[in-house]
Amino acid sequence: MRNTIRFYYRFDDIHVTKINNMNLVKYKNKMYIFAEIFNQENIIEAHALTHNYMEYEKIVFNKDRSIFTPYNGKIYVLIERYPVSNLFPPIRPVLSNINYLLDRSDWGLLWSNKIDYYEYQFKYIKGNYKSIDESIDYFIGMTESAISYVNYNVSKSIKQKVLCRRRMIPGEYYNPLNIVIDYRMRDVGEYIKNLFWTGNYDLDKIKTILSKIDYFNENSKLLYARLLYPSYYFDSYEKVINNKDDELIIKKIISRIDEYEEYVNTIFDIIHSYDKNLIKIDWL
């Protein structure tokens, strides 16, 4: 890997380390990541959407004026890392009349497809992970509630889409590989969920975030639906069955289900104070 990076980027003296499955490259007091990619068209689109914004980390062109570099039969990109910023990302709108490859705004369809996938997959792993056996029905049910809420309460009219994070991971807000096209409430909802599951939530901080939202254009409904969708569980599920983490992470989620339900109810009350028409699901 070291020789490949030196050859394609003409870096004469580099230091390469691997931390948490991430290839870190140091060159002339700058840090980079050398990351394998799986869909070149998606990366081309992510680069086109982010490279003009100063806050986003930049994909580096190699000596062939390409952002893609071959290594061991796979394709990689080199990304220049910036000092870590966990400031909430600014709004960067995208054109509404373009069919983006990275568009993830049809939540009802995406979540339905995921449930079909997990139900099919569970047939083959049932009995291998006790914590998943005991919890997956609850989280599939929660997802179905989120799907129903979106399908019956959110209109199909065009809403402003923006650059969003695939996941709200601290330190990765401005990584172009973490970019999707979606509604602003994706970032807000995932950020609020992340605050809870990392144990860093402060209701005063959350109230401040929620006070700055424009609740027109159905943002209140989108945010509530996003809080209902248990992305944190399915992300952990994927890590466990792919041997990237211990089953303990599922057990920790199960132990806080009741607390999370109360958390969502509290946030609903705050949102409802701004939008009295917001409908609450019955069972929560």
C-alpha cells in the first residue's frame, strides 16, 4: 500500500498506519485516509457535490488525474483529512429536479426494503445470536410504525433536499464518502438519536436545536418519523452478524428501550409545542 500511494500521488516520504479498519496516511504534516470504494459512480457524484464547499474534505487526484487508484485488485480514493469538526453541518441545498444516485429521500420505500431484507436474512441466522432473537421483532415493529407514519402523514410533494450524512458519526460529518441526498431532518433526527445512544444528550441543547428548525414543509413529521426509525439497532445488527463487533452492543440497546421511548416522547412534546398539528403514534 505504501508504495502504491507513493507512486500514484508522488508522495516521497509517508507514514501509513491502520486504525479501526481505516488506512491513515501522514505526509508533510497532513493526514489522509486511503479508503476502498465499492461504487465509482456514487463517489463521482459525491465529489461533484462537495468539492466546491470549503468545509468538506477533498478527494485527491492521482498522477493520472483520476480520483480512483487501483490497489490489490480493488479501487481506492485518497481523502485529505481536515481538523475534526463536530459543529452541526451547514445547510447545503441541491437541485430538486435531478435524479441523484445518492438520493435516499423515499424513506417509506427504503425502510420497507430493509425490513424485507432483515426478515429474509433472519431465517438463516436465527438461533445464532440470542440478543437478536429476543429483540428483532420489536425493532421491525418500530420500523413498520415509522413506515406507516411517513406513508400516511407526509405528503409526496417535492421538498427541499440537501447534502446529508449517511450516518452522523463525530469526526465524519465532512467526509465525502459519508454523503447522501436527503431532507434536512435526516441529519437532525440522526444527530438527536446519536446524542442519546452515546450518552451525551442534554435536553437544553436539544431544545436549542429544535427551536431553530423551520417547521413548515412538514419538517415536524419528517423529524418525528426519523426518530421512530431504529437505525442505531440495524447498524449494530450488521456489525454483529459481520463479526465487526460483539453482541454486547445489541444487549446495551435492549437495556435502554424503555428509556429511549421516553426520550422520543419528550422530544415529541417539544416539537408539538411548535406544531400543534403533529400527530403522535398511539402505542409509544
